[in-house]
Amino acid sequence: MINQADLVNKLDTFFEISIYDERDAQPPFPPGYESVFARYAAPGFIGGAGNGLMLNNTAQVDRAYLIVFPSPAVLDTIIGREVQRGAPGALIFSHHASDYQEGGPEYTPIPEVQLEALREHHVSYYLCHAPLDCHADVSTTGALAEAIRLQEPTRFAPYHGGKAGLAGTVAPIGFHDFARRLVEALGLPYLRYGGVRNDGLPIHKVAVVAGDGGTPEFIQQAVDLGCDTFVTGEWWPWGPGDSRAKERERLQAFLRGAHINLLAVSHYGSEAVVMRDAVAEWFRENAPGVDPVFIGQEDPWR
């Protein structure tokens, strides 16, 4: 068991959350939701820089749940476990504030019924988005790069005050063998056909940006660095209907002149490895008395 205020201070300091300002980058709330969320949000979170303690529901913590997205199923799993434990006090450490589905309704905030259940069962919520993407030692991209055995990485891709990308080398490998390495390293069942673009280049110099990293700007930076392959969570703006049609058109136009392999593992899959491995290890080393538990999604693309 640890005092939550002490734990939050350690997290704030380690991830340097004061460096990052994401107040203008958060997905918009649905109509009427902001007033609902305001009744549950930790003091100072609304109107703040977009990271840190989001829900303050306990004074003491003996378990940290590590998640990528707060899907209803993930939150139900956490709440159920806390009910069984008698709700002594827990903290969710999450990369995102809202649920997300590739090709679905995109970002969906936590329903009020689950906000209430988290409060009732003493489960706080800590949000770490850009600070976790860009940290020098514990990051989404860093964990993904390590999983594919990237060597001599250098940073690129400016992102909210840091850099979210890494470019380096791997031992020369064929496209299909490299794709298989990705699947095995991340524990995915497969790669989706729409996330694979084999441009016929042998793989040696690879750029990595976890999450929704396949923007024309980031891909162009990788090309300028001499990379033959770009690995990310998702590079094609799926979206329902025409909600992201302009992004698709812009990317399609860009790709007509871009000579690079593209591999997308899934937004969730690219960001889960850091939670499963590096963040869990951080809690074991820096928060004695707190049990880190990774809660994964059954469907990496939901």
C-alpha cells in the first residue's frame, strides 16, 4: 500500500508531464458530457494540460491497473476485480482518456455509470498520453522498437513538446519475415491486410511511431532519414463513413510519391507492449507495495 499523492508525484516527475501541453489535442466531448465528467474529474484536470490524475477516488493504492484504452469491457473487468477484493484502493494507469475503435465510432468517453462505479469502488485514474509516447526510457515507441530489435535508434517526429518516433536499423530481413516478427513480438493473431503496404524494399532501416503514427508528415520524415520501412499502430485513417475522408484523400495523394514499406500492427497493439512490460517494471521498481496488473483487450482492433 502506498499513499496515492506520493505515487502521483513520482509519476508526474518521472514522466515529466509538465513539459507536455495537450489541452487542444484531446478528442471533443459529446454534447452534454463535459458537465457530467466535471462531477467526477480530479480538481484541476479540466482546463489543465491533459495529463496526470484524472479521477481522484482513493487516498491509498495497493494495485495499479495498466491499460491502453478504457473500453467498457476493460473497466468492467477492473471494477469486478476490485469488488472481489473489497475495494481497498487502486489506480488505473492509462494511455488514453477515452475508448477507441479502429473503423468504429472513434473516441468514446467513459460512461457515467462507470465513472460512478470507479468512484464507489475507490479506483482512481491516471492519464499519461504524450509523456508516455515520448519518454526517453519508458515509452510506447521505445517498447515497440525494442520488441522488433531496433538498433542505434535516433529520435524524430515532434509531438506535443517531445519526439514520438525512433529510427534505427535491424539485421537485414525479408518483408514477410519481418511482419512475422511483429506479430510474434506483440502477441497479435495476425496483421490486417489493410495495414500492410509492401513497397518491395528489403528491410534494414526502420522508423517506428506507436499509435496513430502514420501521418504524411511522420512518414516523410522517415523517408528523409533514409528508412525503407515505417512501423506504426495504424497508418490508414479508417473512420466510419466519411468522417475521415479528407485525411484518406491526403494520405492517398502523398503515398503516390512515397517509396517506403508500411506496417500497422493495430493502434492498441502498438501501445500495449509498453504497459505489459516496461510500465509494469517501473511500478515494481518505484512503487513497492503496489501490484501492477496489465489488463489487455480481447480484440486488438475493436
